[in-house]
Amino acid sequence: MSAESTTARKRDRLERYLRQRATDGEFYFKSKYITDEVGLSTKEIGALLPDLRGSATAFELEEWGYANATTWRVVPTSD
């Protein structure tokens, strides 16, 4: 399996998790608190989030704050 396809699978897994969480409305998270739920390290999550910011359509993703780690805000988009 190529590194590119592995990265795509990880990105898809993270996007699926964030999309599911966004169905309940806006939420905030830090990477270190979702690692077990998505099966990725904080470093992997951090590397994937900037790409998701530009490509995800089911939700908007923005850096909300930085105190000890970046807090991300996820807002579902309207259909």
C-alpha cells in the first residue's frame, strides 16, 4: 500500500468522525482528546486537519484558539 493511499484512508477516517460529530451541531475539540476515537496520533490528526479545512463539505473547520494545543471548531454546513 502506498503512503498516499494510507494518508487518504486516515483523512477519510478523520473526516467521517468529524462529520458524524457535526450532525449534533457545532462542537470544539483538541486533537489529543479524540485520538482513541479515530485511531490516529495527535501528530497525524494535526497533519490532516489543514487539508480537511479546504476539502470537507459536510462541515466547516476552523482554528479557534491555541492554549497548550490548538482548539478546532467544527460547524455543520447546511444542505
